[in-house]
Amino acid sequence: MSYNRFARSGTLTVEEVNNSQKTSTKSSSSPGISPILHIDNSTLMFIGGIGSGLQKSPTLQTTDFKGCMGEAFLNGRSVGLWNYSERQGRCAGCYGSPQDEDTSFYFDGSGYSIVEKTMRSTTTQIVIHFRTFSPNGLLLYLASNGTRDFLSLEIVDGKLSLSVELGSGPLILTTDGRYNDGNWYKVVFQRNKKQGILAVMDSFNSSQRETKQGEAPGTASDLNRSDKDPIYIGGLPRSRVVR
């Protein structure tokens, strides 16, 4: 189900997930002359019902919902169905909706993901597709709990910046171009011992790329970490000490 509004005109479309040929569409316009939906940062969004004691519009015919929701978007942004600020009644998981699994994840700047992965100490290969309008952000961070070794991939003033510490001083690679224009980009970092190459390109046209390479100082050539040391994607917890 999708609803699209432009000014006073709106269109509601309902289609079967497994059969897009079965579609029902209704369009109409709101009365009056106002084309604006007035909302601000204090506006609350309710999903699956309305809290008790709230005044509702007389046009609303029901205040609850029984069933499953697979996903939700508002103005193109994913609405997390599990990270709500509060809830009423019984809300639990249900069978997954019949949709293809998303291959991308949205971060709003307030969270992060943690993964654990085995990595060779002598080589590193990282491939990330991203798009953003933010001038600054953390794409990836990993560090050893037992040594000073770490690796970070950041966006700083729109530029991609890769830092890797092998124990004898950091190797820092920073692009000349800025990549916070809302387009999809592919960033690739490859390391063989002390040698590192950072490449950034259009996700849909690999011929347009910027490449930076360098060598870590000193004699250390291994990125030492335990397989249990976390890899952070999209941010860091506030308690984490950054090196």
C-alpha cells in the first residue's frame, strides 16, 4: 500500500505483493484551498493504532489495527517498526512479509551496526556502497582491544578518509573530491601488508573513479585484532574510545 500527496491532491494505491497486476488505485483532492500539511519536530507518528486519550479527527473510522506490517517509509525514508519511542498494547513479531531482502540499510546518525568477521592480519579488502548528503560521518571502524591497531573509513567535509594503524604510525588516505551529493558511490580499500589503495567511484559507472595509495610508516605490517573484536558500521557507541 502506498499513498502519494502533492498539495491538495492524493492517490492511494493497493497492490498484492506477489502480483503487481492486482492493483487498486483511488485519487481525490482535499476541500478548501490550503495545500500544506503542517507538522514540526514535536509531531508524533502513530503506527498500528492511536494512543488512548488523544483527540482524533472525526473522519477517522477506527483507532486500532490487527495484522502484520512488513516495512514502512515516510517521504522515502525507512520508518523503524522496532525502535519506537513507546508503545501500548501487545506488539510482537510476526511472519516475514513476502518481499526481497533489502541490500542496503539506512542510518539516521543516531545508531550503528556491529558485525564480527574473521580477517587476515596481512591483507584487508573493504567494499561499501553509500549515498549521503551529510558532510561528515563514520562508515566503518574496527580496532583491537589488545593493541593500538585500528582501521577507520570516514566522510570528513564530504571527502573520504581512510586511516589504518598497524603499530608504527597511521597510513591516511584522503580523496580530493567530495562525495556527499546524494548519489550512490562505491568505495574500495585494499591493503597488502603496508601498502594500501583507496578507490571511490560511481556505483553504476566504475570508469569514473578517484584513487589514492600509500604505505604505512615503520616496520609493522599486520593489522592485529581478535575475531571477536567488533566491526562498527555507520557509527560508534558513545562509550567507545576512538583512537
